[in-house]
Amino acid sequence: EVVHGTAEKVFIPFTVGGGIRSVEDGRRILGSGADKVSINSAAVQHPKVIDEIAGEFGSQCTVVAVDARRTGVTDSGFEVFTHGGRRQTGLDLVEWVETVVERGAGEILLTSMDRDGTRDGFDIEMLQAVDVVSTVPLVASGGVGCLDHLVEGARDGRADAVLAASIFHFGEYSIVQAKKHLLESGIPVRPAG
């Protein structure tokens, strides 16, 4: 819960992922105070876990994280990978996103493994391909190197949220600076501070 200098309270959802393979894992994480659980490799290996977690806790608590790369293997040109982007699945990214949404995912966290850590910006084409088929919020991840990349992910990639790590970890920018830049670029965000 964050109060921004007014009587209005803003609740920031807290999502936990990594090693969640069952409803029991979800129950443990949500019971510990998380608002949402994020599943990735387990969803690919056993898609029914998406149905089970969404059925037990609701779609609003069910995030499916998807790691993808550009390959010539699938119709869309983007292939789903697991285990931190190291294992090919042969799954078409666009078809997989349609499947997870149908199964109850309430949010998609999409990471371009080709861009992750490069600081070259989001894979806009990948984001747009997923946006066309997804009816749930899309979070863009992988490649942010400057504040303009955040704007491009939201505006050009049509992501509902953008994720960045290294620009904050290494102190290049603050969250306040990022939000100010987004607002000045016409992207609506919660005010900082």
C-alpha cells in the first residue's frame, strides 16, 4: 500500500514467480502475502496447471510468464522457450499466448530473450504480435537501456506495463525519472512520490 501525499491509497500488486508448479505452491505464495503468482516452465510442461491455479484463485491472480526468441521454427517467427530461455519448445508464441489466455491467465509477462540484457530496447514486433491475440494485460520485458525504450514499449509495442531492471539496478535512472518521462511522453502512469 502506497500513499502519494493525499488521502488516496494506491495498492501496488506484488507478484511472485519461480518454481510454482501446482495449486499448492500458489496457495503457499498467496497465503504468504503475494497478490499474484507467475508460472512459466510449469505451464508449458503441464498447461492444466494454468486452469487449476486460475480456477482456484481467479485469473486476476494468474500470470503466465513467457520467454520467447526469434526462430524460423514457428509460423509467427517467434518460439517459446523455457528454463530462462535455454530450452526450445517448438511452440509458436502467438498460439501459446492464445492458449494460456483461454486457460485462464489474467496477465502475460513477455520477455524477449533475444533482447534481454542487450539494452537495445524491446522487441516491438514481438509485442505487437502478442497484443493482436491477447485480451489480458501484457507486460513487456527484455532490453531496456534508456527511458525512451519504456515509452516505445507502451506506445509502439502496445504493452499495458513495461519492466526494466538494469537501468534501475545500476542507478542510471530513478523510478521517479522514469515515470516523469513516461508522463511527459503521453503515457499514463501513477504519479511518483
